[in-house]
Amino acid sequence: MNFHKAQFKAAYGTSAQLPRPSFPEVSFAGRSNVGKSSLLNKLFARKSLAKVSSTPGKTATINFYDVGKAYLVDLPGYGYAKVSKSERERWSELIEGYFNQERPFALVVALIDIRHEPSELDQAMVSFLQERGLPFAVALTKADKLSKQQALRQAALAKKALDLPADTPLAITSAEKGTGIDDLRRLIANAISAG
Ligand SMILES: Nc1nc2c(ncn2[C@@H]2O[C@H](COP(=O)(O)OP(=O)(O)OP(=O)(O)O)[C@@H](O)[C@H]2O)c(=O)[nH]1
Ligand SMILES: [Mg+2]
């Protein structure tokens, strides 16, 4: 695999459209606006391969990026209240439909904004991943918004609030500054080679 050679493969609007499972998949889950697409761009060292927006709900499809014998998967964000009910239902169909399929899930990166205590939806996401026995890591995003000391404090709080098993990898990241990006690349590469 090679992050720098990432190519957009396709966007899927329903789970029935998803491609047949092939290479290991590393997917990015988290509430709308948490910074999934921004983090993917930083991992790829590309400005705008994944579309970023300050308006929540930008990524409304499941987007696959080919990194060579593996896929990075940008999932639509959850928890954005201002979209219509039918749109919300389509999103949950997509996300649940994705995880209900038998796919080579190498790692799920659960993104949480470092400034805020994990929401109920964040907690539900992490519980879901644990119940399913899916390999996952937590990435705290937007660390540039806090001092290093504040960031460490928030990381400890998040671990506690999410009741994370001691061996769950946790990365403090910033797509703005590049903080934690190499750590995350390493985590992802290891998960792909293990899976
Ligand atoms: N300061 C700062 N802002 C960030 C960072 N990452 C993302 N943002 C901003 O947060 C907003 C949302 O970023 P996206 O990457 O589009 O978030 P997303 O999780 O993909 O959102 P959806 O596609 O709506 O689910 C944008 O305005 C980004 O510029 C970061 O590390 N630091
Ligand atoms: Mg997005």
C-alpha cells in the first residue's frame, strides 16, 4: 500500500451498490464535521482528494480510496440534526448496511473532536464496534485547537468516557498541523498487513 498514491475509486449511495469485498478496508467513522475527509487528505498528503466542507453533512456517500491492495473508506458522518428524516434514514442504512456486510474490516478509525466530551452517538459507535469485535482505533481530531497539555487532558477524559480497553490505540491528530499523522499511518499500515 502507498498513502501517497491514493486514488478515488467510487462513491456509493446505497449499501447494495458497495463493491464486492476484495482488499482489506480501513474505514473512518465519526460525527458529521469531525474532520474525517480532512484527515484522509492529510494521510494521502493531498489537498482535496476527499471533499471537505465547513457545512456538516458534506460526505453523504460511502467513498472508497484505493491505496494499493487496500481501501480507505470515508463514511458519511452521523448525528447531523438538520438534515431531513429520510436523508438521516438513508445514512443509517448506508452505515449499518456497510458494517452488516461480510467485508475484510482491517480497522475502523473512530474520530472524535478533541474539544468535546464524546457524545452519546460517539459512545454508541464505540460500543457497536466493541460488540461486533471489530478492530478499531480512536483518533481525536482538531488538536491544533488546544494546547498540548489540554489535549492530553482531553485524551484521558475521552478514554474514560468511552471506557476504552487499555489496548485500544488512540491518536491525537490535527489535519491542520499534521499532528499524529505518522502515528496513524503506522497504525493503518500495521492493521492492513495483519488483516
Ligand atoms: N482547526 C481544524 N479544523 C479542521 C481539522 N480537520 C477538519 N477541520 C475543519 O472541520 C470542518 C469539517 O471537516 P471535514 O473534513 O469536511 O469533516 P467530515 O467529518 O468529513 O464531515 P462530513 O463529511 O460532513 O461528515 C472543515 O471546516 C475543516 O476545515 C483540523 O485538524 N483542525
Ligand atoms: Mg466528509
